[in-house]
Amino acid sequence: MKLNLVEGGIFPIIWDGKGNRLPVSEDGTGLNCSATIQGEGKLIGTSCLFIRTSACNLRCAWLGADGQGSPCDTPYSSHKPEKNIMEIDDIIEIVVENTESQNIKHLVISGGEPTMQTEALEELVERLHCLGYHTTIETNGTIFSEKLAKFVDLVSISPKLRSSTPFEKHLQGTGIKFNAKWVEKHEKTRINIGALQNWVKYSKKYDNDFQLKFVIATEEDLKEVENIIYNIEAVTKVEPSDICLMPEGVDVDSLNERTAWMLEEAVKRGWRFTPRLHIQLFGKNRFV
């Protein structure tokens, strides 16, 4: 079976899966790109290998703290998705070769929206589980799979709030063309309460962890977060420690501008605050 990844969709790697050692690159910060960490959420700071899928069913774009548009920080997997079809066997070979050589136990599968490729992803995750890896899937929570909930150690669910809708002002200065049809589709599909309820319910059923991680741009976003949690709890209890607030932004200045008030709001509710450590370390560079 095959999975569609972005170009360089397994990273960072020093072995190409064919026994060839790749040159280790620098990302401009002086940091070695043969190793990276999870930059968000409950496992922040954990060394890991990333697998980034291509394509997304949403088109997120925010109004940045500077008044300019701020699209998804991985537009090459969403607004302009790349295509790199790989066999599951090849993905696993590259993963094993690179994790064993670097003593990495954690894998993060991100996107785009990985669950759009449900069948292939289920096969990949089950095989990785059998090999003893700790896996995280980063998802917008719109598509549910019980098999993924069974075999994934941490489901990182990031429901997209209305501030993420790609209105024309949210694309200003980005070079991305405004599309009214995407505004309509994004608004219609960005929240699937039934899927969110199931992710929480079945993660608990299979004794796996989950987090609800919200990208926050304005204080108005907090009302929507509270409403989403209220609806999820109609089925399953959510602990405050399972809720993470994360500032929107793709540069340090934007993150800092939103951090102070957001941290205070998280503390009030007993929720977690998560920075975007990878932005602070690497900026918008890829493959780190």
C-alpha cells in the first residue's frame, strides 16, 4: 500500500533507506538537522522523527499579529500540496534505519491532514505499533478511525476555530489567491463534533493518550474552545490537562505578542499552555 507524503516527507534523516548516508545540513541557526524535537503539546522537547503527509481537507489562514495574512505554516501540504507517493514498506525501512542509528523511539505523523489517507495510514500505524514505536498523529479531528485510535499512543487533535477561515484579509500579503469556495468549505467542515467525541471516547477505551490543541489568535477564540469542550463532554469527560492553548504565529515576535494574555487565560482554566518551540528554534525552515 502507498501513502502520499510531501517532498522530503520523512525527516530529519541521515540514511536514505538504501544504506546511503546523507550529508547532514545546517538550518541557518547552527543546529544540526540530523535530529529534531516535538515542538508542541504534551511531548514538547521529545526527540522524534517526523512523517509528513500531503493534502488537507481544510485551508487554514489567520490574521497575523502584524495585521498581515498568516496561512498554515506548512502550505506545501495544504494550500499547495506536494505529491510524493511512497510504499509503506519503504517508509518503514527509512524510519527503522534512522531511528536505530539515532536512538529515537518517538514518531510524529503530521500533515496536511493524515487521516484523509485512512486505509494506508491504518496499515502504517499498526505496523509501527508492532515494532514498538511510540506514535503521535496530528489531526484536525474531522475524520475518525477507530483503528487509529487503537494503535496510536497520542492523538493530537487540533480543531480549527473560526479565526482560521481563509477570508480575504487572512491571505493579505501571502501570495495565496482568495477563493470564496474554500471559505464556504472550510466553515462547513472545520468542526466535526461527532468525530471529536469519538477520538476522545476511543482513545480512552484503548487506554491511549490524547490532547485537544487549539491554535489561538484572539480572545474571542476562547469562547469557541469552551463550546467545543462542552459538546465533547456530552459524551466523554475531558480533563483540563488534556486541553492545550497554542498561540498562532510563524515568527517569534508574533508568538510573543500573544503569549502573555493567553498564558493567563490557560492558568485561569487549569488548561495547558504550549509554546511553538520549533518556531523559536528553527523559524519556518523545513525538514526540522
